[in-house]
Amino acid sequence: MERNEAYPITYGILGLLAFWGPLSGYDIKRLFDHMLAAMWGAAHSQIYKELRRMEELDWVDMKREEQEARPDRKVYSMTDKGREALSKWQAQPPDVFQMRDELLLKVLFGTFAAQGDLAQNLRTGITNHEMRLLTYRQSTQYIPVQGIFPHGDKRYNPYAAESEEDPYFRLITQFAIEFEKTYLKWLYEALDFVENRHEDVALEENGDEEDPS
Amino acid sequence: MERNEAYPITYGILGLLAFWGPLSGYDIKRLFDHMLAAMWGAAHSQIYKELRRMEELDWVDMKREEQEARPDRKVYSMTDKGREALSKWQAQPPDVFQMRDELLLKVLFGTFAAQGDLAQNLRTGITNHEMRLLTYRQSTQYIPVQGIFPHGDKRYNPYAAESEEDPYFRLITQFAIEFEKTYLKWLYEALDFVENRHEDVALEENGDEEDPS
DNA sequence: TATATCATGTAATCGGTTACATGATTAA
DNA sequence: TTAATCATGTAACCGATTACATGATATA
């Protein structure tokens, strides 16, 4: 049995090519950051490497566009074989989700943190997740048009407003927004908890629950 | 400048040793699955390797317990240096969270899936996350006692009921439950959408009113 | 009888990150 | 003047996974 020939990032690239036709590695990196930030991240070096691999698999075609003063643009487009692979992938059960969140680990072991460190980490988390929430709420401008595939040779401008929106992208954006809202709600509650319980244990006697946030 | 000497899994192990005193690699693996499943996963091979590394760093001490008919138990306990490292880690800002969820990727590119594949994947996700939610709701039996650190030489039975619960573990469990509830709510809505193929736009960002459950 | 669990590890590989490299153009 | 962006890659490394290995004991 042969080795795995593809993994999530492969299909991430393939999906972007299916939506937006021929793209360079640089284009793909930009779209990754805008479109796939909510579910998968990728460094540009990995995208370039993966594109080379996908070319060997005949999942993509490369056309070199010469430029003066800059390296040539290597523009990739999905092949029939690539389209088939993308469809086959959808027929396999998804990997079990695995959370990897260092902030949660730090909260769990908050007992071993010095005064104030945990609160500071929670505030950092709040800043990060507030920024994400904002990004996702503004991300509708990136919604791709529907039904390009399987005639995906045309190139669409991801920044242009389109009349027909892809319903799955809307679905993902909704998930990302709800996730960030849930995360933030918890972060604020956790921060409130660690700030108020460290002040003085004796305060628990009288009513200190009036706290307008 | 020297290489990183530790990363999240290192502190995961260290934190478990701080809570529950001397433990073997096998014990740690079991606790990882029960306590840290919501925020970090680890294979047993990685834990054994990491323990050897931590021994070289003098973050843990190892004592060999001989057994007949089985390999010796190598029982690790945290050193002062390890305790210091755990505390220093809490003073550093946490890594930015990076989601890696293949199911979300498949939903985003749902346009390229054959009839029924997407719904099937969503159902798999529902099964997985329902199981997680159940696990987290039952996980209160694993809540560790508070304030062992910094005198953490005693060993506590993680299965025993304790009067004083660690508030941070409770916090994490709450997060995990809220996360799974949010995820599941979205999964059911997404499944309904792909099964019924509404023309109207489902899933507007819901209001602030909470359902009183 | 077959599987699972206890209990421990090693080896090989892989997916992903970090660092290095180039050089023009544009914005602060 | 400094930094960022455009645009492309290579090389080294590292954290994590998968497969391999052993052998008793308990459970179905």
C-alpha cells in the first residue's frame, strides 16, 4: 500500500484553485489567510512545496508567466485528476477534531502561575479573539460565487462583490463567528473569576456580586 | 541563542506531575486522555520521549520500580527546576490559537462533493462531538484537589471524590462543554441546510437572547 | 479462543515551522 | 529613511504520528 498522497492542506489548495481558477503560490497564500484562516493555516513555504508535489501527481498544471524585475509567476490550475481527487476526498470520513490551544493549557494549570500572569494571558486571548471576530464579520467580501466547478477555468476577482454567494462559505463564516463569540464569552467570565477571587478571600462574606462590566 | 527546550506538551506533563505527584509514563498518558483531551493530545510514544528529555533538563526525577513479569515502572516526579519552569511558562504570552479542522474544510468546499457525502460527513461530526460533550459532562470525577503545589510530593487518586476542587479545571470543563454545544448546534443547522437545500438564507447570526435550558 | 489491557519502549517518517535568500516598488 | 509589500523559492529542523516490538493477565 502506498503512502498518503494528500492531506488537508493539499485539498485546501485544490479547493481554492477550483473556486478561483489559475493562481500563483502567492495568490494562494493570500487566499489561505483570508478564506481558510478559520479552519486551517499554512506557511507560504509549505504551499510552494505542496504545489510542486501536486504537479508531480498531475493534480495541477503550471504555466510560467515571465516578468521583468521580479521572479516569474508560476500560475497553477487544477486538472481533471485534481478535480477527481477533491471529490474523492469528500467521500472519506473526516479526521477527528483535535484541539491544540496553549491558552487553555495555561488556564488549566493556573494554580501554578504567579500573581497576575493568568489574568494577563486571558487578556491576550481576548485581544486575539476579538480581532478574529471582527475579521470574520467583515469576511463576506471574500465569499466566492457558486457553481464555477466543474467548469472552473475562469478567474474571479475575490475582492469583487458577487450576486450569487456560495452557501458553504456563509456556513463556515457563521461557525467561525459563533465559535469566537463562545470563546470570548468564556474568556471574559474566566478573567472576571481570576481577577475577583485573587483580591481577597474575605470578600466572599458580604455581597460583592454587583459588578457592571 | 539556544533552541527551545520546551513546548506545550512538556508543560502538560509537568502540570500533571505537579497535581498528582510521582507518575509513570503510562499514568501520564491516561491522565492526558482524561484531563487534557479538551486542549492537547499526545501519543504515548511522545510522552515517553518527552520524559527522557525532561530528565536531561533536570525538570523531573526518575525512580525505577522493579516488577516481575512486566517491564519496570519508571516513576517520574517534578523537581524544583521543573516547578520553576512551569511558573516561568505562565509568564510568557500564549501562542496564538490555530484551528485545524478537516471537517470545516470539507464543508467549505462542499460544492465539490458528490450528493450525500457532505451530509454524511456532518453526521460523523455530530457523532464525534456528541461523544465529547458526554465525556466532558462526566469529567467532574477527575477534578484535582487544589493547592498541592508547591508541596507536591503527595499522590492523589484521581478517581476519588475530593471536597476541594480545583477551580481552573472547572473553568476548562465549562469551556469544553460550551464549545461542544456551539459546535453541535451549528452541525445540526448545517445538516438541516444541506439536507433540505433551502432557497432562503438560513443561519443568520443569532441574536443575544439565550435559550433557557 | 480472541480480544483488551497493563506497561514499556524504539524507529522511521511526515507535516509543518523557522530561517535564509533575493531585489524591485510603494507607502509611512 | 525605514518598513512593508510583491513574488518567489530552498534548507534545516522539529513536533507529532504511525508502525513495530514484547509478553503477561484479565475479560468476553
